[in-house]
Amino acid sequence: MSDLWEKVRAFEAAREARRAGTYPYFRSFELNDGPEAVLDGRRVLMLGSNNYLGLTTHPKVRAAATEAIGTLGTSMTGSRFVNGTMALHEELEERLAEFYGYEAALVFTTGYQVNLAVCAALLGEGDVALIDRSVHASIYDGIRLALAGGARFVRYRRNSVTSLQRQLDRLQESEAALLIADGVYSAEGEVCDLPALLPPLEARGVRVLVDDAHGLGMLGPGGRGTAHHFGVESRVDLIGGTFSKSLASTGGFLVGRADVLDFVRHHAPSFIFAASGAPSTVAAALAALEVMQEEPWRIERLQENGRYVVEGLRSLGFDLGETSTAIVPVFIRDDARTLHVWQELLEEHGVYTNPFVSPGVQPGRALIRTSYMATHTRDHLDRALDAWTRVGRRHGLI
């Protein structure tokens, strides 16, 4: 028989990158205290985090997590379906539903599980998923589960009403459809154009799920995200998201109609068979949600910092795509050059960023993803712009 480990022996890409000193993944931080971090004993400017509101070190969030451990222990050691639900889960669900203005909320152990659950529970024989080509990997994995249940999926070009309409015209009258789109695209910072996409969906009776993992805390009144940013929340059926970004914890959530969420909780394997969120993570997310509402300056500062960097980089001549958020990509469009730019930013200028190269992005779309926080100071931002100026000139990017 063939040896299963043959594919392991043939995998050279990571080893070659390590030898060349351009391997950017699995870096181990000794400390990450928000806008800065300590990597290999050196303090660096952190432009590669999703800690958008800077709440991971907030005293109230830390205290809530610590108190939850002292009172409830470290784990519920079971799934929500049997012995893993605690009053704290239900309190967070009530707060999220109230925050978004929806009937109900459902809290998951990870944000990844949210998309697995929705696709597996709601999409089956005779159903169709309409997805933007650039959605989160968790949505594609959810689609694979839906395909096993007899559903099918089609893709459309990001924010293209023409492309979407073409796919809608091909649907059969007997098919029920769910559109799944990212609210804010995680690599490029572009916002989903919900006002343009919703009318043709409504005309066809298509249900809508917005994965707003990166929209929460970044857009909308009170940081409620993309749908609220455009004032179309009453026209969006489901909003999913995660606590691992603006809410400084781990876990995920889904908000929508109570009967739909009850169906999901009884039919989604990724919810039924997964251990529930630990008391500390649920308490931290709940406290972060409260702080976000108590300290609205964080959302305003985050947006202000994003605008400052975008204006600065664009004035220098960098290619930033269509970003309009505090996620700011710098398109390099060549994999090897992207890794060299990442390496130089870190080693020569002490600026930590995230390189996106193929197959993670389409060929010709390689980029350096930078993201900003409410707690970045103007000095931090100017330091970043200075580093980009030097590196951009050296590599012929500007």
C-alpha cells in the first residue's frame, strides 16, 4: 500500500521558507499588551492583531474572567446540549439579542462553529447557498457539510449586483436560498454593499446571513456592525460573529429569529457536540460588550486611526484596494516580494504585520494586511507610516 506519510515528506514549502528566513507563521509572542508586543525579546509595533478596541487588557474584562474562574471553575466539561449551559451563557445571549435588536441570540464556543452550524442545520436537499467568492474559510467548510446533506452552492463576485443577479436568475422556483456574505472582508477591509445587494435578494425571497466577525466594534452605531451601519438590520435575517476580535475573548454568536435559532441549536452538530465556552471566556466577552457601550470613544478612535493611516498611505502612492475601515491592506501582488516586505518591516523597523500570499489569496492579489486599534497613539501610526515609506521606496512600491 502507499504510505500516508508520503505527502508529509513531499511538503517542502514551509521548510524552504524557514531556511530562507521568510517564514511568517506561528510566531511566538512573550507578551502582547495591545498596540505593542514582545517577540523574540524585542518590543514591536503590533499591526497584525484583531484586538480592534484594545480590550484584551482592560481591567474590567480581566476582572470578569478572573472572577468567573473563582466562582464557576475553568470549564463546564460538556456541551450546551447536555450539561454545559450555565446562566452566564444565557445572560450573554440576552445581552446580545438586546444589543442587536433581534429576538434571540445563540452563543457558540468558537466563531468558526457559527458558520458550520448555520450551513449544516439550515441547508439541505433542494436548498442553495449564494456566497461571495471571498468569504471566510469557515463558510466554505460549512458549505461542504451542506453539500453532504444534498444542498448546492453558487458564488458571485464581491459587491457585484450584476454577478449576483445572474446567479439568482439561474435558481429553480422550487429551490430555497440563503445568501452568506462577510460584513467586512477580513483581508481587504472592504465593506459589503448590503443596500445594493438586498433588493434583488428580497425580490427572490432569499434569506440573508451576514458574517460580521470584523464588523462588530468597527462599524455602525454603538459598534453594531455592517447591517446597522447601513440601517438595513431589519432586512437581514441572521448576523453571526465572534468574540475573538473586538470583544477580547473567544467564542461566537448568532442573532436572529427565536424559532430559527432554536432550530439551529437542535440540528447543528457543531453546536450539539462541542464543549461549551468556558466561564472565563463567556464572562470576558460579556464584560467587553459592556465596556464597548460604556466607552464609545474606542469606536470613534478606531475609525479615526483607520482614516489617518489610509489617507497617509494613499498620499504616498500605495495600492490599498477598496478598504474603508481600520483593516488596511497594502497590495504587493507578488508572493516573494510580499514575504520580503513583511520580513523587512519586522526585522529592520520592528513593525509586525500579516502577509497574505497564495493559496490564501488569488494569484496577483498578494498583500500585507495591517490592522489598527483604538489604543494605537498618533506616535504609533506615524512610526508605521515612516516604516512603510522606507520599505515602499526600497521595493519600488511607491
